[in-house]
Amino acid sequence: MHRLAILLCLILLACAAPAAAQTPIHRCIGANGGAVFTDQPCAALQATSVSPGTRPGNATAPPAAPPPILCAASPGELRQSVIDAFANRDANRLAGLMLWDGYGRGAAIADIRSLAELMKQPLLDADLPNGSAPAQAASSDAPFATDAPPVSPSADNQLVLHTAGSGDPRELRFDIVRQAGCLWLRDAN
């Protein structure tokens, strides 16, 4: 009986040791606005903590900016997300609003580089001609299905951007498509 008690204590110690050795994971927002998960305190990385109750400074202060919309539910939200991406000069944020199916790695890299160049130009206007009601998914049985192809938009379902580049203003058109319950941009040029 004494050996059984010692064996049980050793088993409990062996189970508890890994849990005690784990370091906490800190959830932070980095200087670029992206999520950072680290084993170091957020302040060591010059980041802001998002863990409840650990916000530096006044705990009742509102956040500096609302979090970006990751899944636009309306054309207006999609338009505002594009405007916010231009305001922050964030090509990755604009790329995150685009539907990238059918792209090879080289084409995607080239398009992201062109988006980075586009972000250097001031945005003059982001227009939704004719209200731009995006095409609905083909089946309402599975509105969040990711294997269903997106519906091809008509010419009215577009977001038109006007930027001030070198010389004349430039017009870019993006189709608005609905897939997996979100609205996405697809290059229409």
C-alpha cells in the first residue's frame, strides 16, 4: 500500500511538472497594427497588450482605433476598409480584402508589390457605382461553403478607386464578390 501511494505521488508530480514549466503567452498589437503572440511581455516589444485587465495606462481609455474589419458584410464596410488601408498606407490590409483564388505564387507576389506601389499614391475617391449589390452565392443551403466558386459579378458590382499618381489621376476597378459569407475585391482591370 505504501508503494502504491508513492507511485501515485510520482505520477501526479510528473503530470504537474510540464504545466508549471510553461511560460505564459502574451497577446499584443504590434506597432504595425498586426497581432503578435509572444512569450515576452508586450512592453518589451513596444507593443500594446490586448489581454483583459493588463492594458497599460488608464483601463477606461478607449482604444486608439477600432480593429480592422476582417470580413466585410456590406459594400459600405468593404469601401471603408479600403479607405482605412489607404489612410494607413497598408498594402497588406488591402491585400487581405482581396480574393486570391486562381493566383500562382509569382502572380500574387507581383500583385502585392503593385499594391505596395499603389499605397504610395493618395486616394482621391472610392466609389460604389449604382449601389453595388454583390452577387449572392449560388446556394443558400451552405452560405459559408468555401469550396463553392464565387459568383461572377456584373459591371455594377464594383468598387472604383481614383488615385493621384504622377501625372493624371488613375482609375482602378475591383469587382465585389461574395464568398464564404464575406465580400471580397477581385481585380477587374
